[in-house]
Amino acid sequence: MSVWSQLVGQEPAVETLSAAVTDPASMTHAWLFTGPPGSGRSVAAKTFAAALQCEPGTGCGECTGCRTALAGTHADVRLVVPEGLSISVAEMRALVQTAARRPATGRWQIVIIADADRLTEGASNALLKAVEEPPSRTVFLLCAPSDHPEDVSVTIRSRCRLVNLRTPPPEAIARVLVERDGIESELARWAASVCGGHVGRARRLATDEAARQRRAEVLRIPTNLRRPADVFAAADVLIKAAEADAAEESKERDEAERNELRTAMGGDGTGKGVAAAKRSAEAAVKALEKKQKSRATRTQRDTLDLALVDLAGFYRDVLVVPSGARLNHPDVAEYSTEAARRWSPDQALRRLEAVLACRESILWNVKPRIAVEAMVATLAE
């Protein structure tokens, strides 16, 4: 299968990117992929990188260049995903130095920055210098959400070619779940209809019963707020769902990283010098655990944000029920229909605004529990 099959429902973007691969006049040294959450920004960047490294030059998906680039093992393709809440200037300077080298095995030296909106000011300045005067065989692929494009500095954006991704239609998501992931068709259609256009979320819902249960608990919150005590219970549901998702996602990866580091540092060795090796290993493990803690914080906030998106989708459904528009959560249409009968449009809108304000507060580093409790108190009024 061609590498372009990785992009779900993105035909206009595929046309632009494939033209750049085959036509040197369409190629440029810096690209910015934007789109709503779940549209596949980083997937598009990795797919484009694979096509650029393709040995036949078409994005065949079969050659060594395509396969290693998609797998993340190509020597000339570097993917930067912030482990914490931001990308530091030191990390970016090291990356820029590496990007200045000539390709070792491929046609291009490619740098993919998965969350360019998380660059600190210093990191943005370091990247800007490289984007302004790039080496001849280096390509920068930046990814950022379209709802906050200003989070990427205007000087960097002005030097990038923009690729806008759209929310994939449910039919395209269901098809890829069936064909690529082997998911039963009925379950795939349900997951595609409730994921809000987020392909990764659809796959998670289709394959993880616990994720489906946590989503159901979140969507019961609006109609279960009847007493003051329900405010704190509902906040607990949201926080614990995010913690459970983050712990499940991080557990195996964290343990594998610790074991790999201990082995590399000789922490399990015996013989002369083993005590010094163990001390060095333990110090390195502590540094790794600090990094993992920062990553866990980010993962928890990202998963909480997905739950808040589900909640915002419910209140949006309440507003559009009378118009007969497509619902975000068609499987709980009876709840949104009941709420539409009980609440005026102004009341539903105020609740939706409270959810959106909570998302923004967490983005500005307000403690998640404080932000969620304030939101739920508003929802219960």
C-alpha cells in the first residue's frame, strides 16, 4: 500500500504533498501542518517524510526508505515530540545542529516537530535561524493545531508552506479501522461516529472497553448534577478518568525505559567497579523518572482535554437538537434531547462556555482539579 493511505480523508493534502515529492518546483524547505485535534497532523508529516525518502520517489510504501521513515528508524528522519509541557531551547539548539548535517543514507535530512505550538520563545528563536538559512538538503516539518495558530511565531509561519488538514468524515475513519486495524464493522462505525473526527480516539474506543466505560461516565455528568455533592463526584470522575488513561498509556513505556537505562549503565552488573556503576545508574534513573513525571503530567492533561471535548460536544448537541443537525454523540441522543427540553438555549450555551473556559484554564497551567471543580459548579447552577 502507498504511504498516502495513512492519511484518512485528506485528499486535498495528499494532492499537495505528492506533487511536492515528484515536482522539485513545488518543494520547499519548511512546511507547517495545521488542523483540528485528531486530523492527523503528525501522521501527515511522517507520511510526507516517508515519501521524500522513498527510493523510487513516489511514496510506494514498500521500499526501505518508506518503511523505516514510517517506523521511526530512518537515520535521516528525526521526530521531536515534547516529553513535558514545552520544547526547551537546549533541545532545539541540539536538533538544529544535527539538522545541518548532510543526509547519511536518504535523499533529505528531515526534522519533524510534532507540537510546534509548545516551543518556548528561546526554542522558537533557535529554530527561526535554521528556517531562515536552511541547509540545501534539510526539510523542517512543523505540526500545530489550527485553533491556536498564533502559538507558532508569525516569523516562523511566514517561512513555511501551509498544509491545512480537515476533520476526517466518519465513513473514512470507519473504513480505515476495518481495513487497517481489523476491527468489526459495526463497532468501527460506532467508534467513528462518536470520536469527533479523531482517528486515534476512534481506534482507542474500538479496542479498549475501559475507555468506552470512561467516556460513558463523562457523558452522564450533565444529567446527574442534582445535588451539591454531585459537583465533587463529577469532578472526581473527570480527574480519575484522565489519570487512569494517562497511567495506562505510560506504564509499559516507563518501565521499559527504566530497564533499558539500567542495563545500559551496568546497573545489574557484577564484579569490579559495580558499586560505582550502580550509583551512576541510579542517578540516571532519577533523571529519567523526572522526565517521565513531566511526560505523565502532559499526558494526563491531554487525556483530560479529550474528556472535556466530549463534554463540550454534549452541550453542543443540546443546542442543535431542535435543528436536526448531526450529533457529536448520537449514541446518547436521548440524554441530549431530554436536556434540550429542560434547558433554554442560553442555559445550554452558558454550560458550553464553562467547559471551554475550563479547557483554557488548564492550558494556562491552572491546577486541573481546581479548574474542573469550578467548571462543574457552573454546570450545576
